Amino acid sequence: MILLCNDDGFNAEGLRALRKELLALDDVMIVAPETEQSAMGHAITLNQPLKVRKVEEEGEFIGYAVNGTPADCVKLAITVLLDEPPKLVVSGINLGGNLGICALYSGTVSAATEAMVMGVPSIAVSLDTYENPDFIPAAKFARKFIPQLLKKGLPDGVVLNINVPPVPESEFVGVAITRQGKSRVIEEFDRREDPRGRTYYWLAGEMLFEETEEGADCVMIAKKYISIAPIHFDLTHYPSIDKLKDWKIEL
Amino acid sequence: MILLCNDDGFNAEGLRALRKELLALDDVMIVAPETEQSAMGHAITLNQPLKVRKVEEEGEFIGYAVNGTPADCVKLAITVLLDEPPKLVVSGINLGGNLGICALYSGTVSAATEAMVMGVPSIAVSLDTYENPDFIPAAKFARKFIPQLLKKGLPDGVVLNINVPPVPESEFVGVAITRQGKSRVIEEFDRREDPRGRTYYWLAGEMLFEETEEGADCVMIAKKYISIAPIHFDLTHYPSIDKLKDWKIEL
């Protein structure tokens, strides 16, 4: 059984396109947030209860909607809701790319990471557009890729962050194994006043592409490659350990 | 000027203990969440406006409370609220350790990471207890450590995740430069019924210490060392790149 999660919510088009394709491979169960949870990062819910809604459509049980974050959904699915662990967790298909530094903020990526923390192989899939998304090419790629993935087996503790360019299948140039790029959103905040004259801010800002190096996810996707970046959850910057030891920090 | 943030909220005791000590070093400004934001991970707020409350205490302007996440606070502070970038962001002092895999869920750590993404040096400080916390030894350590840190300069893109054992200063064994450990919380969900008979779940679970290796943050803190783990925000698992290239993934 394949478990689907996302951060755009149970009824999101990207999730449904993925389900439709993956049903050709295996049983599929959805455990996804009741409502949109974009940019939730690796948030988990400690201070309120999680409610679970069993979802049937056309008489068929297709999964559970949870009033929590993407990481909550994965925890609850694997710990409580599923009878047996899934063979794979697929998170997505996200509306919008999760490239460069933006992977940090992504609920989609965090759901996949959470699965791997719990020992379940996982991938995140995102479509790099917000406008007129067609999820079908990305969903079809997932369907073709997953059997290859299950046959090879993911390296221990490694999650794949897959980003798909928003083009028809025939225009995919290829599959590129990439690293997380350095591109990031440069923040801008719109400053406004509410009807009572109080200031508030909306986060805006545009992606700044800071590099041109082949091998960065954001570079390869711009060239219409499907980008697959292996990521992990050990945040340690190992080269700094010896440098910091030389500081001889005093108590 | 030093910018303080946290995930326990503007009025949290750990933040205030830190402010008191760091005022001996420099000007200090607080930009922190209005309410508790524990376990928010690297969430940012896209779909609602951020409101900012200017806080004065005893006639003194001490900072801003924001109705957002820790990462929101740092973004808003550096982009809009502060006249000039801080020389350092200090996030904490968190109530509870951010050790092992738990660093992923931590709003405290994410606030520090967000600062470094924006190019501002930063550290996260956490006190490894939830019971009868005495933040003063950790705050005093921060006061002593920060001048050493500013003199040496952090490696580019590296954040320090500092965890302090809950003991009096005289019982600190030393400072250990560590890596993120493998320990994690093993989930349990309490299953309950609401007054209308509907099921809900509360996340529970205990930290499972899976290792004994010297050098892991969770191991050294148990030995009463102050743990300093250098972390970064490049999630790429570089050793897997060549392995995945060998898969020769088909389109």
C-alpha cells in the first residue's frame, strides 16, 4: 500500500491526479490535511487534539482527512490509522515548486521527511508552477518512477525531493539528479492599514535565482529537466565541528 | 544590536532571562511571537496578515510582538521592523531541549536558521528541561559565549544549536561540540472521545535515546556538557547523488 499526503489539503487537484495514476500500481490510501497547510514546514500539533474524518467517495473508502499539519498526518497514519506500514509515502503533488531554500518551508517535503524519520521510504513531488497547473505529466512520471525506486531501494535515511517542470510530457528533457540550490525568496512585506488604522503586513517577495551551476535543482528545472534531489534530516554541518573545537570555548 | 526571538512567545521566562543578561553586551531588541509557537518548525505565514504590537515596559521600548511564527518574526524584523540588521540573532532560551531529530520540529531552531538564510549570524539556545526551569545559568553562558563567537565569526551558512543541561553553573562539565543525534520521540497518540462521541487524538510519546556515541548532542547533554551543534540548511545528502545517477532513471 502507498500512502499519499500533501500540504494543499485532501481535495487538492495534485493529490487526486497522483492517486489516480498510482492506483495502477498498488492500493492507495490518502491521509492528508483537511485544509491547506502550505508553508507549514515541519510543524506538528502539540496543543490541540487531532480530529480525523473518514472519507468515502462513491461508496469507496479512500482515506482520512485530518485537522493538522502534513507531518501530523504522516505520524497519525503510520502510528494509528493504517493497519500496516505503507511500503512508500508519496507527498504531493504540490502546487508550486519546492526548490532551493524553499524546501525548508515546505509542508510537502516535511511530510516525506517525517515518514523517513519513522523508517518509511518516501518521496515528495512538486509541480513548479502556480498558474494553470496540469498535474498529469508529473503524476505519470511518478507512476513510472516508483517501480524503479522500489526495485532499487532508497539509501537509508534519504528522501527524494522531486520537482517537475510545468510542461507536457513530450517536452521533458530528462531526469537530473540534483542538489538543493541556493536560490531563495527575497522577502518583501506589503504594509497596509486595517479599517481601524492599525498596520499589518502581508508576506510577498519573489524567488531570487542566485546561481547558474549545473546540478542545482532550480537550474535544472529551468532547463525542463525533472529534478530529483536526495535530502536527509541530519542538519549537522560536519566540516564546522573541528573548526569549533579549535575555538576552545570557555565556560 | 542583538535581536532576540523564540517560539515560546514574547513574555516567556527564557527570553526575558536572556534579554537581561545580553543587555550587558549590547542593545537588545525582541521580535517574538505574541503567543506560544512551539513545534512550529519552519512554518511561515502566507495566508493571513501579520499584526505587530510595539511593546513598551516601564516606559522603555523593548520590541515587537507578532501574531506569527518564529520564522515570520525574523523575516519581518530584518526586512521591515529594524533600522539596521542585527549583528546577531539569538533564539531562545527555549523551554525544553532541541536535541536529535527534535531540532526539525523546533520553532526556536528555525528562527535561527531563518536569520542565517537572510545572511545574519545566529544561534539557538535551549534549556533541556520542562520542569522547574532555571534559565539563568544558560543565559549567563550565552553572555559569556557571544563575545567569543563574535570575535571568531561563524562559518558561512552555519547556525549553532546550543542546548544547556538543567543544572547550576557549577555543575557544567564543559562545552562539547556535537552533531545532531539520532534520538527521536517515539509517537504515541492518546485516543479519546469528545462529548458527542467523536474520536480525537492527542500526540504524546517519549524521547527514545537510540545511541551512546560520544559526539551526539543528546549524549553529551546527559553528561552535563553544554552541547553546541553546528547546523546548516542545505538538506542535500551528497553521498546519494552518484548512487542515484547510477539508477539511470527512465522517463
